[in-house]
Amino acid sequence: MNEYRPLAEQEAVTLAWWQGAAVYQIYPRSFADSNGDGIGDLAGITARLDYVARLGVDAIWLSPFFTSPMRDFGYDVADYCGVDPIFGTIDDFDALIARAHGLGLKVLIDQVYAHTSDQHAWFAESRASRTGAKADWYVWADAKADGSPPSNWQSVFGGPAWTWDARRGQYYLHNFLSSQPQLNGHNPAVQDALLGVARFWLDRGVDGFRVDAINFAMHDLELRDNPPAPASDAPRSRPFDFQQKLYNQGHPDIPLFLERLRALTDSYGDRFTVAEVGGDDGEREMKLFTAGGRRLDSAYGFDFLYAERLTPALIADALRSWPDADGVGWPSWAFENHDAPRALSRWCAPDWAEAFARMKAMLLTSLRGNIFLYQGEELGLPQVDIAFEDLQDPEAIANWPRTLSRDGARTPMPWTAGVPQLGFTTGKPWLPMGADHSQLAVDRQEADSTSLLHHSRAMLALRRAHPALARGNIAVRAVTGSLLAFTRRYGDELLLCVFNLSDEAQHWHDESGAGWTIVADVNGASLTELPPYGAYIARREDPGE
């Protein structure tokens, strides 16, 4: 009989620290405010890192804190190597790194390589002259003979992706806001400058990067028009949705730049890079950007972030798309982030939120790949309905009311119930606190050993304790309308993971035979009976098959 041995007793593994890691995303504006101005900051994060470490995650990912006019809340960078004063100083960042590393946490930061703010010094120089040193650092093009834009490309946030600039007498490209001009990623000098930015932060001790919107980094040099998208019954709230984005994103030369970035990060040792790749062609691009071990380490999947329902078929298809095979990249998964509606508000009725959240936590910690938790997900925060007059999100304001506001997932963390602003700030928060978030506040859940916060910690501890969950391969066993079962295997360890994704009880048994022993369950599940949103993880005494 094969004897089960916990990770601490198994032979040393050769996988990198990040393979199977749990990463906690922090949105700095909304995590913790140290100075009472209503906006979260780096010092606030540092003061709360003990809480993050106690969750049992391996790393944190910080959304942008760089110098910015904040038209898109930091994703419009005006100085890649500066800390915006609303977040603090570079010394505050260094203190955060030191504290995180002291707690055993790795630190990942965003890198935004596709565009800058129109307030960046590079853009000021580029727009000043067609012949200057940085004239070709952004994407400029002449108007058509009739004065219209150079191509039919549309921006993600609505309207044409071209804006006329009288200084140069040309249009400039912007795939997002008009205040986010597109960098010319084809230009070797631009690539060198971006790699210099990466080197700056690596020298300050960061452990890796989440590379934002990297499939927008290069454009079609011929500026060919995008063809129309096929007819669809899906609602279209933006002109962007009416096109196949063949020529303004996903250029075949992007992987060559990623190989340069990977060579740089590899020179610093055990660093981690993960791509954000969304869009209609996302899966192909994700695999392209992570193929062969010479590009990025992983890609951040969008399979679940905008899904209206969480179904066994959706999960099984996503898992199968990233097989454990040579040359295939390592996946990363998230159910929530700062751009997507909170999962509980999308995937279950309010009456079932607690049970669903417990099942969801077990599911996420059972997936093969890296897992990302978004701040407040461990508390079970729902989406907040933000009134129009309180909106900050430029996309939501522009497309109101057809686009669901990203602000509803960006509201401040509730730290302390029953105090003003729930302990996030002593001032007026930049977004209103969730009306029902007081009952979910950290201090209340800390005091309740049965809370979702304690359950989330237990699930992360389970993933750490079982190498099959963190690093093993995966094989789907069953997919029905509401039930999902798969196995995870690593060395001598074999685990069976079974989930009921509905609010109706399910009966199921494993046809491969007996011998399973449950190591963790939620909502009262047994080996054969799964109550609403019941789930379990079981270990076989004899894993040989």
C-alpha cells in the first residue's frame, strides 16, 4: 500500500515558489487609509499586512500606486518610477516591501506597458514634434483625406480609438480613455525604456509583475480596419463590441517583447510574471504569451470574472484548456477582481450567499494553477450598488446605465463594525461604504470561529498542507448540470474533489471504488450526499489506480 505523506515529509520539489501559489490582490485606494483623506495608501497597507499574512497566502498583488492624474485610477501612469502622493512616498513603498518580506509574503506589482497617461513626460515630448527623439514613442497617424480617423478601431471605454491632436496635426491611438495614449510597442527604444522601469522595481525588491492589458501592446502597422463582429444576441453597450479586434490587439510580435522581459526577470532569480489577457481571442493569446518557458510564467484567466453563472461545464472547460503538458503555460485563476462584479452577487441568490461562499472558497483552493483572491472576497462581500452621483468609474459614467459599474467591487474594506466608515478611514471615503458590509467586517468575523473569514483561512491552509491541491495534476471525473468532480494527484497523494453548484441536494458516488476518506467538507457534505452547495475533498488510502 502506498503511504500518504504530507508535504513537509515529501522529497524536495523543483517547481518554483509561485507554481500553485495563492495571491491576494490589494486595490490600494480601498484597502486601508492611514492619513484620513478617504483614500487608501501604502502605509495603510503596511499596517494591515499581518492580517493578510494570517490568511495563509503566498503573495500580494498591488494594483497601481504610481504617479497618475487618476483618470483611470492609476492605470494611466504619468511616472512609472514614482509613487503618487495620495498613496505616499517611495520610502513608504520600501517599508511595505520590507514588512511583507518579513512576514514571508512575496510582492507583485502591476506594470502597464500598453499605454501611459497623456500627462507623462514621454507623451509631452512625443506630441511636441514629428521629428523629435520621442516622436515615434506613441502611435500617431495622419487623417484620411476626408479628415476622419486613420482606421475604424474603437476604444474599450466607448467611441473611436483615435483622438485628433492639433499640436502634431495627427491622430493618436488610445485603446482605452483618450487620456491614455497608446505606446508604440514596436519601437525598440520604447521596449528598452519599459524594461528599465521593470529593472527599477526589481532592484527595489519586488518579486514579480502582473502585466496589464499586454495584448494591446502592439498594433497593426498597416492600420487595417477591423471587420464587423458576427451577429449576436448578446447586448452591445459599446462600439468596441461590434468589431472583431484583429488589428488593434494581439499582434504576433508581442511575444518577442515578452521574451525580453522574461530574460530580465530571470536574471533576478525566482521572480514571477503573469499576463492579463482579455478579449475574444484571450485563450489563444494567453497560451502564446506563456508558451515554451521563455515568455511569461502564467496568464490570468477571464473565464470566471464576467461569467453570469458558475457551472460545472464552465469550470471543466477552463481546466481542460490548460493541460499539464510540455510547452503549455501555467494557469492562474480568479473569481473576483477590481474590474469585475463581486462573484456572490453574480452567482447565487442572497439567501444562499453564506453556503455558496463556503463552497466557492473550497473550489478556488482546489484548482490546478495559481489562485488569486481579491480583497474582501475572504469576507464574502457582495457587490455594492453605487448611485450615479457617487460614481467614479469613467466607463460606468460614460455608458450609464448599460455598463455595470466597476466601483461596486472597489468599495473600501470594512475593518471594524459599528465605527464611522467601518475603520477604513477617519475622513470621507472616496467611494461609499457598502450598506450591508458592517455585518461582514473583519473584527466581527475574527470573533466568530465559524465565520467565512476563518473558513477561508482553513481552505488556504488545506491547500498548503496538500501538495496535490497546490501543485498536482488534475483529471475531471464528473460533469453534470450541477455537480463537478475531479481528482488531484501529486506523487503518492490522490485527492477527490466534489462540488454541488446548486441549491438543491445531490446524490453522487465515485465509481472507481471505495477507500476515500474525507479530509474537509463544507455545508454538511458526505461521500454520497451533497446538500445545497455541499462539497468535500477526500483522500484515498490506496491511491494506486
